[in-house]
Amino acid sequence: MFITRFSRLGAHAIKNLIKDPCLTPRTSYFPVVHNQCLVALRHQLYSSTAAKVDSEDENEKNEKINVTFVDKDGEEMNIKVPLGMSMLEAAHENEIELEGACEGSLACSTCHVIVMDMGQYNKLPDPTDEENDMLDLAFGLTETSRLGCQIIAKPELEGLRLALPSATRNFAVDGYKPKPH
């Protein structure tokens, strides 16, 4: 996984890092955790969130799609999600109670969502084997279940409606509301 991610992002990240004003001859050689330039590079290389590789897509940062989250009580929350952002990240930014205990690393099923429209579900890429393995652990699995960390906002998903299941399979006590890191 590291080799693949590095080959995709490595050259781009290093090119941007070289242009970075942080890298001057005065830059101290502290470990990565103390050097802010290297922290950003490390986050870009190891992050499991959707990353923008091409600078040509700058205008996509401004484009957003409408997404509706429906909670377990039937209350609807309409939000605008920037293209390239996962539904898990969008939920956290808008204080929607979608847990995501593994922070989008595809290691749990706590960001399980249910796509409410079969037409929209069919527009999503097929789930990977890793996602299917995690979905097998999800509470209230349905035919249109997906992990929120794996649904990335694209123009064709305009008007996406996602239902939050009534519970998750996590060790937290009922009523506990975790805060994203």
C-alpha cells in the first residue's frame, strides 16, 4: 500500500514541498513530528482520505454537491459537500453523528450508511473486498449499505440521500458521542 500511495503522491508532494517556503537553508532538521513542512508531507502520503493529485482541478475545490443525511429518527440534514471529500469527512465537518472510529482507514464499520436511492447506489463504484469485509460487520446491513469513508463526492452523486443506521457495532456505551480527532 505504501509503494502505491508513494508512487501516486510522492512526486507531486515532493515537487510542492520543494517550492514550500518552509524549506530554506535555515530549516532545522528536527524529527518529522517537529517540522511542520514534513508533518504536512507525512499527512499527504499516509492519509486515507481522498487526495487531490493534479493542481489542474483547483476549480473543483469550489464545486459542491447537495447531500442529505437522514438520522435514525427520520430528521433530514441537507449539506453541501465539496467534490473529492468523503461522506465521513463531510458528516464530521457538519456535526452529523456518523462515528468513523477508524478515521476512514477502512478498519471498522462505524461509518456505515445506507444509500436510499438504488439509482444513486448504482452510480457508486463497486465496493472493494476490504469494504465488503467491513460491511459484513455492520449493524443493520442492507442491499444498499456502504461505508461513508468510501463514498467520495462526485458531480454525478448530486442529490445523494444517505440514511444513518439506528446503531453501530462499537464498544462505546449507548448515548456516547465520540468527537473526531
